[in-house]
Amino acid sequence: MSYHIGLVEDDKNIQDIVVAYLKKEGYQITVLDNAEDGWTLWENNPPDMWVLDIMLPGMDGYEFCRKIRNESDVPIIIISAKDEEIDKILGLELGSDDYLTKPFSPRELIARIKRLFKRAQPKALDNKEADDRVKVDQLLVYKNERRVFFEGIEYETTAKEYDMLLLLAENPNRAFSREELLIKVWGDDYFGSDRAVDDLMKRIRKKMEHIPLETVWGFGYRLRKDEEA
């Protein structure tokens, strides 16, 4: 499995060094110069781990750490030139999993990243069904809040639109017949025409213009998920 790591760091030299080591280990990495861009990444393509500087332009690393932790248990490693004990305590209290003081050894960072992924993996497996988020490429559904985002934009949805999007997002690339969709979204006691499915799909496509919702001619529909290369 290739984990995705978000690096929020405005020092170009540190960026280059960390990226080189992470790529060598096979990780995917997204580099950001500020926490505001980091938050945009979180909403659109959330990483499996954050490596986060504290001294950033705009929103600082502490605030970014707090915001992420309010939404998720994703692992967070703080890297900072601040080496006072109070700074480390504050970072840990805000929810970071580890704190590494600059200058640091890239090999030590890699070791800590591997340790955190190893520790987080069983928890992620145990809590798979409890995960609130369902994500398929640019479509993101928050189940507990019944909120839908596409291409970073939140959309208001009707109850049936939401139920349909959640069903398709939880089963990407699977082709559903119209009859299946009627039963799963409208219920097995629904006696209307399967045209209701077509009408609902039209409304979703009109609302989310670029959603990869495909018609399987003569059968039904599927939500396409781009396969990783």
C-alpha cells in the first residue's frame, strides 16, 4: 500500500530533503507552503498522515493541527525549530502524535513515520465501519452529517440524492441495475416506475456537472473511480 503524506513546510531546503527520502521509501507526497493550502488538500484529497511545521505564514501549525484533530485521528508529526519543552507539550496536547526538533535526521523522520503507520493500521482496520467519510476521487460524503462535497464544493442534496450518492460512493465501479437502485434507495415497497432512477440521475448530473456518473446502457448506472496507475 502506498500511503499519501501531506508535508506543510515553507522551507524549500527541508521540502526537497524530506520529499527525496519519502519518495525513496515509496510514499506519495503533497508539498504545501502554508496551512491554508493544507486545509484545502484535507477537504479534497486527505492524506494518510501529516508532517507539519509550526512556524508558517498565515495559520500556524498549532492551529492547523487542532483543526485536523477535531475532524480525524489521522497521524500528525510536528517538525519545528522550537525545542522548548512547553512547545512540545503544546503540540502533543493539541493532538500531534510525535514532535521532531529541527535540525533532524531524515532517517529518523522516516523511522517515526513507519512506526506511526504501523501503530495506526490495526486501529484503522478495527474501526473501518465507524469511519464517517466515504471518498471516491473528487466526491466526498460525510455520513454522520449527511454532507456531500464534489471538487471541493459542498452541495445541498435531497434525501434521495444523498442516499443514491452514498450508495454509489460505497460501491465504486460497480454497475447497479435500475431495479437494484429502486430497491436500495426507494425501498422494496416502492411501486413506481424505474424512470424515477433516471430522473434522479439527471438531477445529480445537472447539480454536479463533472461527476463521473456513467450510464450502463440497457442496464443501469455506476460511479467510475479512476484506477491508480
